[in-house]
Amino acid sequence: MERRPNLDDLTNIEIIDRYRLDRDGIDYVENILSRQITPKAYRNHAISARHKLLITLRFPKVMGLIDGTHIRIRAPSEDEYMYVNRKQFHSVNVQVVVDGEDKIIDIVARWPGSVHGARILRESGLSQLLDNGFGGHEQFHLLGDSGYPSTRWLLTPYLNPQGLAQEAYNRSHKTTRSRVEKAIGQLKRRFGVLHTEIALSPEKACKVVIACAVLHNLCKARGIPFADNQDDDNGNNNNGDPRPQDQMPGLRYRDYFAATYFR
């Protein structure tokens, strides 16, 4: 029989390398879950999107940064073709929203790799929340890349900026939005399973992704360092452009926003 793990036999660096949490972090998680750790399956809790957070970088009126990343999975036995992404490997397409401190404030992990990020957002609870006026009278925004449609609450970069205001908008947009790519890279850096193929069904693989996101937030909140020096993966995955007819009001609003704040 395998010997039960004893943290006293390991240094703190060895604990982080093996479990991705330090000694105090493991104690902290154990205290949180002590009442739920039973023979029954633990119930997962979705990450709340109720936060209204401002990013204190150069772009005004921002509540979060959105991007997606493909997590490689084993070829499923059902609907296998749906999980083949544009890079021709099997994956789930995961939507991530972070705040100005690189904390994951919303995550959607349930879509096959062939599904575009714009559709994932359109059918998400986050989209419904923002369509219904989350935030009250003051308008706040998500920042996303050009693979997403422009709306009153989602600002994307100009593909062909015209004039100084649009050029300044694009520069600030790029600087600010790069934080979500960094955050996804940090998540994958901390949990190597997200860099490799998850040899589980799509449903179970998605639960692994969400669990990693929750633990990653905990590690950041407690200042737990990474276990290695692996380079960050920017995680960008959007491909193609959304349907132009879907975003004309959003494009007009973007012009107004750029002219107002970047003159």
C-alpha cells in the first residue's frame, strides 16, 4: 500500500512543486472544505460575476478583460468532430474574464473547441447580465479582441484606426487588454495539466479547468508563488470576425467612446 503523504517530510518548495499550494495554503483549503469532504461528490460552485471592478490602468470605465483559451483534451467518443479546433486538435474552448489584479472573475468551461468565442459569450450568463444593464446608470465595459462583436458593454480594437483619437484608443486598449493574456498564461503556468492533454471526458475536463481557476485565485490571494519558471502562455484563441450586421450599434458606440475619452 502507498504510504500516506506527510507534508512534514517535504520542504515548502517541494510542497508547491507537488501540490501547487504551499503548506499554509493547503491548511486554508482544508479548513474551508472540512465540512464538505465526505464520501459524497463535492458540489462545484461557479465563480460569481457580481463584482463591479474597475481596472486602474490607462483605459477608463473598464470592469474586466475577456479572452478565451483552448484546453487540449482526449478525443471524445461522442461528437468527436465538434471538439476539433481550428488548429486541428481536440479541445474545449474556455472563456475567461479577469480584473485589474489578474483575478479570474468569470469563467465558462463547457464548449467544444470548434465553437467560436463570440458565440460562447453570446450564450453566457455574463452576456445576459450585461445586456440587462448590470452596473446601473453608469456605463462600464469589458475589453475584448477583434474576434468579439462590439457592443455598448464590450469594446474591441479598431482594425483600421482613423485619426489620432482612434490610434490612442487602440494603444490604450492593447496595453490594458494584455493583462487577460497574462492571467491565462499564469493559470496554465501554475497548473501544468492545462498545458497538456487532459485524458478525461469533456465534462470532467471542464470541471478540472474550473477547479484550477478557483485554486489559482486562492493562490494569488495568498501570495503563493509559482513552482517553476515556465514562460506564460498568452492563451489567445479567437479566430475569424463576428457577423458585421450584429455589431453596427456597438461600432457606432465605440466611435463615440474613442472621440469622448481619447481626443
